[in-house]
Amino acid sequence: MSSVAESLARFREQGFVILRDVLDAPAVDALRQALQPYLDLGLRGRNDFEGELTQRVYSLVGRGRVFERTVEHPAVLERVDALLHPGYLLTASQAICIYPGESAQPVHYDDTFYTLPRPRPPVSISTIWALDDFTAENGGTEVIPGSHEWGDERVGAYADGIAGAAGPVPEGALVPVEMAAGSLVVFSGTLLHRGGANGSAAPRRAFSHQYCEPWARQQENFTLSIPRERAKSMSPRVRELLGYSIHPPFMGQLAARHPEKALADDYVNSLVADDAEIAKRESSRP
Ligand SMILES: O=C(O)CCC(=O)C(=O)O
């Protein structure tokens, strides 16, 4: 794997960097096995963007320790530390399994819904981890190198929010990310990309964790989607990333208290506690 400094230089220049062979074969296998029962549920994407021949498993971080560990993998966090501000959050965590016959996704960039004028620094950083080798044939992610620096007008010619491509992308502009299972691509939330068409005979399994600035709204509401008992068992770092954290001075507060307090065994919701106290006083009034 390239050094942190080398990979950050590459990221800044082209908007993405591939980190090769971060996970060994047994680790990839453990992730595949943990994912399979969720894929067996058979849910398919609901539109062209999710992909009707694609399965997505949302809130993946809450679905097993193996996924949790990838969220806080040092190879990722060492790099995201340099790209976002302290206290950054996890904004999305999902498996993406693209089946044979799936067409290419609309070209888009991941932090499109933070409607700040481009060019601008990314509000989020995406990662896509390969659980199968990514090739040009099997739906490996396709990127437009350098597009992270484009302004709104140029982006608008190719991508129209998450609704779809506004126009045809010139031949050769999209480059497939080819990498072995256990590798990942880290890319800017401003980089134009898409999931490729899967013209092979086998599914392309992957998962994506995305991280956002600590002041930005997360795509997934992890404090609701992940059951409290499960959140309690997670590492402090993962809990912080999920939103059990404060962006100073008080973004993320829970009725003026630290949100970690909600995970204490003796926690009582302060609205419930206040209402109980008011009811008690009213009932004891002469
Ligand atoms: O699966 C991929 O390769 C890319 C998916 C993607 O970009 C997305 O769903 O936002």
C-alpha cells in the first residue's frame, strides 16, 4: 500500500486513490460470509440509481463486528483524518452487490446534496471496498479523474444531482477502478463516478462507507437505525462516527448533554424524566 503522504498526494491530484490489498483473503472471506445472509433476503434496488439488478444493504456498520472494523480501519481513518475536520462522522454505510445484466448507474458525485457552489472542498469522503475483484467488465466503479475540481457548469453537463446524467459522457472520460478483492478506492465526495454495468456472469460484491464533515447532516440516521444495545457494544471510535459525539461547542447535543449518555444502562430520556417529575408535583398538589 502507498504511504499516507503518497496516497494523499494522488487523491488531491486525481480525486481518488486505490489502496491495494488492505485485507487478506481470510478477512475478505469473513466479510463475504457475514454479508451473505443479508443478500439472501433478496431485496433489490427501487430505481435506476439504486439499480434494479443491484442489492443494497443499508446501515451495514450495525450488521456485524467485521463491518464495524472496516469503518474504523486505520488505512482509511489515517487518510480521512487529513481530509476532513476532527469529529467527522460516518454518513453512509452500505453493501452494494451488482448482478449480471445490471446497466451502468447515472454519473453523480456523492456529496451532491450539500448544495454549496463548486469547485469546493469535499464535504464527504467515500470509500468502496471490493469483496470481488473489480474489473472493467463486472461493474467495477468508474470514475472521471480530476472531476473533483470541476465547477458546477462542467459537472452539470454530465451529472444532474442524483436524478441521472444530464448528457452523454465523452468516450474515454470514465475510467474503471480495477482492483483485487480486499482493496478499496477512497474518493472525494465531489468526484464524478458511477457503478459500472455488470457484463460478467458473476455478481460484483462491495461495500461503501462514507464520512462527512462534523457539521454536515448524515445520510443515514444511525442513532435510530442501529439498536441501542448494539451501539453500546461498539468501540468508542465507531460510536463517535455514528453520531454519539459532540461537534464543539454543542452540535449533536442530547437535551444539553453528551449523546453518549443515552447509552448508559441507567439512562432515562430527559423529556420523559421531566414529564414524570411534573406529573408527580401536580399529583401531590393539595
Ligand atoms: O457500486 C459502485 O461501484 C458505485 C455506487 C455508487 O456510486 C453509489 O451508489 O453512490
